[in-house]
Amino acid sequence: MSSSQSHSSRILILDFGSQYTQLIARRVRELHVYCEIHPGDQPLDTVRDFEPTGLILSGGPASVLEADSPDVDPALFELGIPILGICYGLQLMVQKLGGQVEAADDREYGRAELKIDRDDPLLAGLEERGERVVWMSHGDRVLSLPPGFEPLAHSDHSPFAAVRCLEAPIWGLQFHPEVAHTDDGLKILENFVSTICQCTGDWTTQAFIDQSVAAIRKQIGPGNVICGLSGGVDSSVAAALVHQAVGDQLTCIFVDHGLMREGEREEVEAVFGTALGVKLIAVDASDRFLSALRGVEDPEKKRRIIGGLFIDVFEEEAAKLGEAQFLVQGTLYPDVIESVSVKGASVTIKTHHNVGGLPEDMKLELVEPLRELFKDEVREVGRALELSETLVGRHPFPGPGLGIRIMGEVTPERLTPLRRADAIMNEEIREAGLYNEIWQALVVFLPVNSVGVMGDARTYENAVAIRCVTSTDAMTADFAHIPWPVLGKISNRIINEVKGINRVVYDISSKPPATIEWE
């Protein structure tokens, strides 16, 4: 049985490949209503088994005019469940129910003016405000509606920008209500979810914690469970949640590979070992990792070495504990979504939460208490569990740690100045009140020496690059526009306080074409 059936109201989103599908789910959850994303070609029986309170058909890059475009069973529209089709979802609905779709002469991409033609529950609360901006992204358009449908709103190039069926609870939108560019988009989704579907807003942080604690206790029973604690948000919140459920049945293993940020091990030990009273084993394996990395410059080889050795150390420590039946992993909902393509062909779910994943032959049953959550929801759970804001609100940090923020060979002589420079950067962006505005901030050690002058003497020392980006999902990112005085202070402190660095540069590339990390 799906875990979704523990929720009194639930929206099922059928995904046809839109870049905004996860955003639809985020918006629905902002209304405290549980939802899941499944591939658009789900069998009808699977949809029924989910017992959705409402259905949303997402947009997508395909055209319903193409022979191999994503399809649905027409019987979907006979289930009597409220349905909202968005963009491709609307066009697919129209085509399956007897209307016509054509390639548009005037395609609409970006902002458009929506003009409401008649009152309807889907658009309630919008009529009195006249025209509004909506976000379009389509090359096809509806030419004629199926029998029993009527238009609700139009734009200059879409005569059927919003429609409904008079004989069944079916609505459609040619624009994207889920994006920030659409005026009152959240209100439209609220009208569908709360008014039309009559969903109760019981998807709250505390309700999730209560349900998860009960589910974890049922799964683990009297067994023993271990967790590879990295100090990151996901593993920390997962560990805290499991500890609340089963207490001393949980043992956390923290592998210090010597590639952590300044003070990270001490923070993990203070939060989990002292404040929460979690059984914690901290293993200092830094010499083993640095020895294995000696002479290695290729970034992928570095990742493999770090990941493989992490597994070895973790397994060695786990074996010392005796028999354990369960393993905690901080799998998040985006990991689950990414494991299934739009066409529905399953691939392996990501298992790289800590460093390199765990071996397939480990005879442990996974406990994944966060697999229903997005990152922002995980942070809220962490706050409700009273984890420190420093830990819960921290930026993403790669499993291989500073090992992939050193370009070239990883050595103690490079790690020491990089760790201190990284700490200085973080201190200053926090002091400037910028930390929470930045998605990720990092320092990269460059294997480049440049000429400098210090105390009237010539220097020939290393350079570092500062990288700060803003993003919502890490799929795209822009460099953070940090005020020059803040950047100046960071640079001055690093050069003055960190021996061996005489030049600081700021990375102003976006993603794409660049990635966030350098390696």
C-alpha cells in the first residue's frame, strides 16, 4: 500500500515531462495538501489504487500532434475525480475527449495577458481584478473544445486559455499557474485543490513527524538500526527522526575523512552525541583517505576513491556493532522522482547521499523517513525536531567534501589553507546577513601560483576562487551579487590571515554553462 494512503487528502500529479512539474507539487504542498508525482502513463488501476482526491496533468515538451507523444487512457476522465490539465495536459485532455489541437501560428512563450470571460470556481477571486499576467509556454493550441466544454478565459493567441467541462469535474489551463510569473497562480491552484477537490490541509510538519515516528517504529520493531551520519541536512534530520522513534536502537556512525569544513566534526558530536543523546561513533580516518588520494588529480577518480573508502570504513565500524537489520538513508522526494522517467521506465534510485553510495550486497533493510519530502520540508522537520539552525539551514556540501574543492592533488598543505579560507568566507557572509539568501557558497583551491607583494617583499603563492550562487533547485543557478565591500573584506581577510594565499578571485559564471562545483 502506498504511504500516501495515510493522508486523508492527496493530489496525484501525472507528469508528462514539464520542467515545472516539481513546482506544481511544491505549490500544492504549500497548501498543506499531500501530493505525489507519477509518470503520465500510469495504468488506470494504479491511479485508482492511489485513491486521489484530485488529479493534475502536467505540461510537457511534446506535441499531442506527434505519433509517439505521451498518452493517457481515456477512461481516466470517467473516474469522476476532479482533474486539472495544465498546458500539454490540457491539450491531451481536449484531444482524447473529442476536441481539436493545432500547431499555433503565433506561439506563446513567456508573459501573456489573461482575460477572464465568465465566473467559475477555478478562477474565483480573480474576476474583479481585470487582466492579469500569466506564463505561457506552448507551440500548439486548442482549436476547438470537446462536446460539453466551455471557455473560461482567453489570451491574445489562446482563445481557450482556461476551460471547463459542464458535465464532469474537469478543468484545463493553457498557462502555468505554478510559476511565480503568473499573477494569482497559487490562488488558482488553491481554488482547485481546496474548493473543487475539497482537500483538507492536514499535510503539516507535525503531522508528518507523528506519522513517520509511528511508521518507523512499526518497520524497525525491536531491531537495531545504523545511520551513516555526514553532518549534512538530510542525514541529520533522518537520524534525528529515527532517534525520536526508536531511541537507543539507533547508532550513528560519523566517518571523518579529513575533508570536512572547519569545526564540522565537533558540531556533529555536540548536536547528536551531547544535545540529543544519540549513540554516536566518530571515526577519524583522515590519514587513510589522504594516503589513498596521494598523487591523484582526476576529479572522478578522487570521487571513486573517497566513496569506496568511505564504504569500507563504514562497514568496518558497522561490523563491530554486531547484528543490525536496518540502515537509515536520507533519500528525498526529488531523488525518488528522478529515478523514474516520464515514459515510466524505472532506473536505479540515487544512493549517493553521503559520499559514494552503499554496496548492493549489504543485507540491511533501508529506512528512508524523508523520501516523501522536498528539501525545504526537510529543513522544517529539522526545526520542529529542534536541531540547530546552523545545521538545518546549512548550504549543500558535497559528500567528497573539500576533496573536490581542491583542483588537482589533495594534500594537507592544500587542505589547511582551504579549510581556513572557507571558514572566513562563511563567517563574513553570515556577518553581512547574506547566508540565507545564497543557495551555496564555497571556496576552490587553485593549483595556480601568482606574483604578489607582501610587506615590500615579492611573493609567489596560491590563488583561491570564491563561488556563491543563488538558485531554487540547483538545476540552474546564477552567481550571487554580493556587495563589493563584503567581497573586499573576504579577500582581505583570506590574504592577510591564511598563509600561502596571495590572490582571491570571484567566479561570476552561471549554471548552465558552468556547474556549481568546479569538480
